[in-house]
Amino acid sequence: MEKLVISVTETGAVPGSDNVQTEALQRALDEVWRRGGGVVEVPAGRYLTGGLRLRSRTTLHLQAGAVLQGVRDPESYTGIAGDVLEPLPEKWLTEKCWEPFVKGVERCYDFMRKPGGRWGDAIIRAVSAEDVAITGEPGAVIDGSDCYDPKGEESYRGPHGISMHHCRGVTLRGYTIQNTGNWAHCIFDTDGIEMEKVTVLAGHDGIHCTSCSHIHIADSEFYTGDDCIAGFANTDTLVERCICNTACSGMRFGGTRVLVRDCRFFGPARYFFRGSLSLEEKINGAEAHRPHRTNMLSVFTYYADYSVDIPERPGEILIKSCTVENVDRFLHFNFSGNERWQSHRPLASIAFEDIDAAGIGMPLTAYGSADDPLELAMRRVKVSFREDVSGTAFLHTANYRKITLEDVTVSGLSDAPLIKSWSRGGQIVLHCVDCGLPKERLVEYTDEPFKCKAF
């Protein structure tokens, strides 16, 4: 049976019009869904739109030169709670908006967990949908227009680019997504995510997956204003052949069974974090370019807060065959208690293999849990520190079960030890380590207060 294909122009969408096209675009999506699924095509041209809902067995395909341009009115994205075709269950509705974190006060995360709230608004939304896809040809763009929302996260972030909750079978391929008010891709509680050949420019997080499984991100480029690939409580994740460039972290991620391979992480950032803008600049949608801070913070920062449960023990993470250039910190795992983003279940194991890292500016941090110590392995790794960095140890660590360095070359340590440890009792295995230090300077144990510059 031939697949149903409908162009948005058939339902009244007018390319290039200064009128908002949300209703005409949504009619095409709804018509395909009513008829059992198919493809909604968006021809070349610019289409102003508010929030759209993508439903099961539907592909939204942007042809070459098609631009979905989000409007800058945040109220234009809030319609999903009133959707009559597929009403959301009462348990998924919430009036909660983002509230600032207050130390010592238990936080309610309904604003984030429940898809029927304002925080989950997006240009394209999918909730409880199966076999959905967003695809694009070269030159296809989804543009969030840096929408400002005073009721949004941090009192300025607007809708996400693409937001999905409780879905199965998601394909994201071929388009550019840019200038999103919040994360470019916000995906929660979803099984089966295929992202391929997607480019993310500016905005906030490139893709943020939480409580998801079977994630595959390939051949994509992230030049983001916040973390490139983020999220936690995920299982079975493969990231390969991607480019990560940001003023935050290449990966701020937590999960179980995670493989990252053949990727490039490099700084300085093309775009900086939009939180650095003035209020006036945020309101007016100013571009996030220099002169603000553009140094890239880390290749891999562990992530695990209390916004969702973490049923599986985080670990079995392998980062291999990657290159790193001009990034402040190579690894950042700090379970010492002074970073709330890393305060839930600790990371149990992580390994790095066949890594070439140049221009590193700070020590690797691997501070594990005393109750569930960390296992860290580095094999065939070459790391050079910046010339302006002196007295910097290669690794700051505590609460580890085992640390293995095998065929590791480190340059630029100056008079610092290779490893500085804030705890005793774990096993350290060094085999074929070239760092220019005498044996007695390889490991230094200290009782001084632990200090780590939190991000």
C-alpha cells in the first residue's frame, strides 16, 4: 500500500507569508494521523509557527529550503494541554512552572516530569506517540527565534525546539535546528531514539535525553550555547562520529551502558551560554556571540540529580577513539557533595581508550562515592596540558575502587604529581605511563580540603 503524503500547502499553509501558519500546519499533521499515518511535507519557504503536535505514525519532512520559524510569543506554544484529538491524562497535566532551586528546600519537579505543563512547550511536540519522525533535506531549518519567556526556566528561557515524552520509535534526521528558546531536543521517558546528520546551532542543550533507552546519535554536529549532549538515567546509548563544540560540556551525561566513539570535542565555542546575556538582550533575542566567555568546560561531565529516579546503577561508560582540542577539563565527576547536579546515584565505572587530547587546562576530576567507589580506566591515552598551565596534576581523585592507567602519555605537568588522591585504600595500577616524573612523584596522597571549581 502506498504511503499517504500530504503537503502543508494543501491544508492552507502559505510559504513566505508574514501570517502565522500554525493552524494550517497542524491540519496537515492531524489529517495524516486520522488516515492511519504517513508523511507531511513542508515545501521550500519560511513558515511562521507556534507549537505543533506530531502524532503516531507520522513523519514531518522538511524539503530543501523549508524553514519552520518559531514565533517569539511564548503563549503560542501552550496548546497541548487543551488538545481534544488526543487529550492528555489528568496525571500528566500541571500548572507548575519553573521555580529556582533553593538550598535545603525539597524541590518539586512536576514542571519538568509532566508533559502537559509550560516547561515542556516546543515548536514540535510529541506525547505518547509511536513511530514518529522529523526529517529534512539539505537547507531545511527549524529556527526557535530565541523566544524569550519570563515564566520559563531561569525566568527567560522559552520553548524547546523539539519536545517528546513517553514515545517509542523516534527518528530525527537531516535538518538544522537553531536559536531555540530552551533545549533543541528535549526527550523524556522514550524508547528508541535515532538521530542522524542533525546540526544544532546556538540555543541551549543540543539534545537532552532523560529516562530514555536505546539512544543512537550519529554523524551530527553540535555548536551549542549549552551542553551538546545531556541527560541522565539513560540506558544503552551509542554516540558516534559527532562534533561537539560549546562553552559548556560536550557531554553532561549519566547512564548505563554508554559508548562514545570517533567523536571530536573542541573549543573555543562558536556560541556562548545565553545566560550571560543581559535581560534586555534576552528580551530582544540578541545573538550569542563574543565577547562573552567561550572556553569549553569539559569533554565529559557526569550528571545525576533528583529530578527523576535512576533505577539502574550508572556506569559501563566507554569513550574511545576521540580527539580533544582546547577543552578545560577532560573528565569531571565530583561526588564530594558540592555539586547538586552530581548528587544522586554515583558513577560506578568509566573508561577512556585511544584518546588524543591537546590543550587541556585543568586536572581530570574523579571523586567517587565512599559507599560505591569508582572504577576508572585509561588505555592508550595521550594528554597535553596548555603551556600557560603550571603545577596541575593530571588526575584529582578520591573514593575509587581501582584506577588503571595503561599506555598513557602526559605532558605539561611541570612540578605537579601525576595523581593527587584525597583517599587511601583503592588500587592504582600504572603500566607504561610516560609523564616525565620520577616514581615517587607519580601518586601523592593529601589530607588538605578538597577543592574543585564547580561549573
